[in-house]
Amino acid sequence: MKLVIAIINNQIASGLVESMVEKGFRVTAVESSGGFLRHGNLTILSAVEDNEVQQAIQAIKDHAELKKLEQYEGICDQKTVREGMVTLFVSPIETILNF
């Protein structure tokens, strides 16, 4: 099992949790801030089976690219739009405990 952690810029975060849940992933969302100017972010945490990691990553990527294209349509080129809105980590989970 893996822990997928995605830090998403608030500009494109709306609807991501709902999108992930619709695709069958369990998600915990935490509002966060970071970077040089302390911009707002949404950090999502999702424990996924090893064979579903790529699906989770693709779901996050698809949502982020769709939101970026909607937001920046006609303003800047696609290369600019694809950079800097999501930071994603995947870590192994050794143990999960529920109390």
C-alpha cells in the first residue's frame, strides 16, 4: 500500500476531492500554505493499493491540467500552464491503524 500526498495550488484545487472520490479513492484534504509567498494550497492524502498508484496520479494530473487549461485559456501558452501547480509524493505505508 502507498500514501499519495498531493499539494495542489488553490487556483486549481476546486473539485479535486470530489473527482477523486468519484473515481473510488478515499481522500483526506487539508488546507495548507507554503512557498516563498505562502500561497494557499490544498494537500490531499490518499492511501491506495500498489496497483492503483498510477490511476491516482493520473486522476490528479488530469484534474489539474483541466483546471489549469480552464483558468488560463487564451492567456498563456500550454507549457507555462503545465508547470508549478501540483507537487506529488508517493510513499510506502508500513502500517495502518484505526482506533
